Amino acid sequence: MMNIAKEHKVNEQIRVRQIRLIGAEGEQVGIIDTRDAMQMAREASMDLVMVSPQAVPPVCRLLDYGRFRYEQQQNEKENRKRARAQEVKAIKFRVKIDGNDFKTKTGHVRRFLEEGHKVKVTIMFRGRERTHPELGERILVRVAETLADIGAPEGTPSMMGMDMNMIMTPKAAPVPKKERTDDAPAEGAPTTAAAAPAEAAAKADVADAPAAAPSEAASA
């Protein structure tokens, strides 16, 4: 659908004498009197909406304005939701972090990953801690190992000023495996390979058996 501004003139609000009309299916109707376009809108139980007021003459379109506004609001809501899902969260750790604090902050990272966010894990160095970057790397490795079931590092850690950063990306949820039913044996079919030789042996016994003697009743 044509992109329409949030604020636009509808129906009787359109005061120009002539417009260029676009039909409900997107077809070009042409330049007609606004009064005639209004009549067409009423007959089709639709609205006449000005979609391009700067054009000469202004461009209007026939559409269900209430439905359009609802769909537009739903699209905006979905776009905001998608933007929030793509947001990068941030959690900061200290080099000298204790066990409880590490557990708490790692729990926050896990929650963000479960919600589908990327997380920037930052190690903040103080003073001479900057001369020992391996301490920060050790914490980041520990974070990655703790959250290996839900996320993975996006590249290697990088230094920026007094901070060391690592981006954790959520892992995609595993696709459940479908149960295979096409390989299952049909009902009543032999279930082992031994069934075929057994059947062949039975047929051979029948073939090798001596012919039946004439009936005694017939000879009598």
C-alpha cells in the first residue's frame, strides 16, 4: 500500500476542486472533480484520502481509512518490537569481581540472551589493572563458558580506552526433529531379515515332497 502520512485530509476535509484519483486496487483513474470522487467513495463504502497534497493536482486514493489506520498502527507496533529485539544490552564487570556478583551479572546476561538481545560484556579496568589485560580476558572466557548453552561470543574481545569488550550473541533455538514414519515396517510385514530365507526354505520343502499316492477309495 502507498505510504501515507499520519496526518492527512479525508473526505469532506478535501477542499480542492480537482484531484488525481487512484482507485482502491491501485489503478489510475485520472484527474476528476473532487465532488465526483466523493460520490465514488460513497458508492464503494470507502473513504477519499489525500495521499500527496503537494502534487498538482493533489493525489487522492479510495481506501478503507479506519482499516488502514489500524494496519498502520499494527505495523508501527511490530517495528518497535523488532527494534527492541535488536537492541544491544550492556553489562559491566570489574576485574576484581567476587563470586556472588559474577553470578548475578551473568544471570542478567543470560536473561537478555533468552529475550533475543545481543549483550556487550564490558570489563572495566582501574589504574594499573590496565597493564594486565589477561585478567579481563580470563573473566570474559569464564562468562562465555558459563553461557555456552544460550549464547556465543561474536568475535574476539577488544580494548577501547580502559575497557575490554565482548559481544555475546544468542544462539538460535534448535529445530525439533520430526518423527520418521516412512521407514517403519508395514503392519504384518516381516520384521527380520531371517523371515525371507525361512519362507524360501518352506517353499523348497513343499517342492521336494513326494507326490501323494492315489486314493485307496478310488482303487477299491
